[in-house]
Amino acid sequence: MELKKINDNCYYMSSAVNIGYIVKDNTGMLIDTGIDDSSIKKAVKLLSEENLPLNYCFITHAHTDHFGGASYLKKKGIRLCAPKVEKAIMENPLLEPLYLWNGAFPLKELRNKFLEGKPVEVDEFCSPGNMEIGPFHLEILHLPGHSIGQAGVLFNDILFAADAYFGREALEKHIVPFIADAQQTIETLERLKSLPYEGAIPGHGEFEREVKSTLEANISVHKELMDLVLEIVEQNEGKLSFDNLLKKFLDENHIQSGSIGQYLLYRTTFTAYITKLTSDGLVKTVIEDNQILISQ
């Protein structure tokens, strides 16, 4: 983890999962926490070594790799803020493995630090728009798609974009980036192309002054993956069961899931694509012979 300065008020801690940091009037705010106590302790140590203050933490969304260290901060007296829906999940983190397991109580294998963070009570929920926290005048952006209630923070012309988009290296690594809503993902990416800011930091990837081409790359990945779904259906006489289509989709992308949890994350993105394709009238989703079928 490395503390990188963007300007006098904006920094980020570059790591597998970035942690943002802003400072004003000897008051500091983290944006996200990393996945666990180990991650947040490293971040706090970096701030201490640079004599930088810490008073608040804003959590962009309730995926464990972004809020897993929040309970540690809470014990240290740091005030926490998060979007309303994400706040509910942070306070009840069983919800993530629960929805991944189709709403049933999850398998023990799904109850790990990657899918279920430590519960933490959030002090304040935020809504999109202008918001004041201490000396900070923030613009909170509703950036749904990757998660339902995800928010970004715009401060001093720098956008802390969370997982609204992935840096190019992360995009290639993940192959099928996790999303919950394909329509909102693309709408968010298009919106980010038109907003005025001097640079942006994704949750996974490095700070860029010119981010438009990276946003375009994210849009292209999702559109290409949805086109692939349509191609597979067409190649199989225009009809496949949901599970067979998912298997062929993963096989075509040379993906071998290493665990049930990883498989379910891929399945969520795939389901988001099916939802959009169905909504757009490009496929039909029906029940036949006790199977969910996807057809043209």
C-alpha cells in the first residue's frame, strides 16, 4: 500500500483495493477502508507517518473489500457515513451471502471475509447531492450498477469513483466484472463521461487525469459480454436453460470458478445481463419443464 498525493487536499492509498483520503482544515476523511483490519491499519499507519489527521470515513458501497475495516475505525471513534441501502447491508452483512445464495440461509463456505464483513453501525446515511461533513463540502454522486446504492465522492474536482468503473488492468484481470444491474452500470459509465472533474480514482486501478477512454473500455466490455450471451443462444437453436447458458458463457471466457462464492459472483453479473437483454426484448426468460429457459 502506497500513499499517493493528487493535490493538497486529495490523496489515495494505492493497493489491490484503493482507499481514498481527503483533508481540509486539519480534518481528514477516508473514502472506504479496504477488506479487513489489516488493510485499514496499514492505511492509518500511513496517515500517522505523514502527520495527517483522521476524523471521518465515507463508505461508497457495502462490498466487503470496501468496508471490511470499518468496524476497526468505529472502535477508534471515527464517524462513519454511507449511502442508505449500503448502510443497511453494512449493519447486516449476512445479507450479501444471503442474496448470493438465492435468499436462503447461506452455506458455511459463503460466510467468509470476502463475502461477509464485520457488522458495523453507520453514524449517518448520505443522499445524492451536496453534503457537508465537518469542513468538507462534498458532492455525493449516485453511481448504481456495481451495487444498487453505490455512491461516489467529488471533492476539489477529484472524483473518488468506487467501483463505478474498473481501471484497465483490473478490467482485464476480472474478465467478467461484477455488477448487479447492467442497465444502470452502462448509464452510470455514460454519465461519468459527461461530468466535469479534473481526474478520477477507481476502486481498483490508478488515478487518471483523462479517464474517458477507460470508461469507454468498461462500456465495451459489458456490451461485448452481452453480445456473447446472444451469440451462444443463437448457436444453440435459440434456446438454452439458464444453467447451461451460464456454463457456456463462462467456458467461452475461459473462466474456471475456484469456489462456490466465485461462481455465484459470476452468476450475479450473468443474471444482470439476462435481465437487461430480457428488458430490451432481445431474449425471453420463461419457465419450461421446471427449468428457466433463455430463448430468442
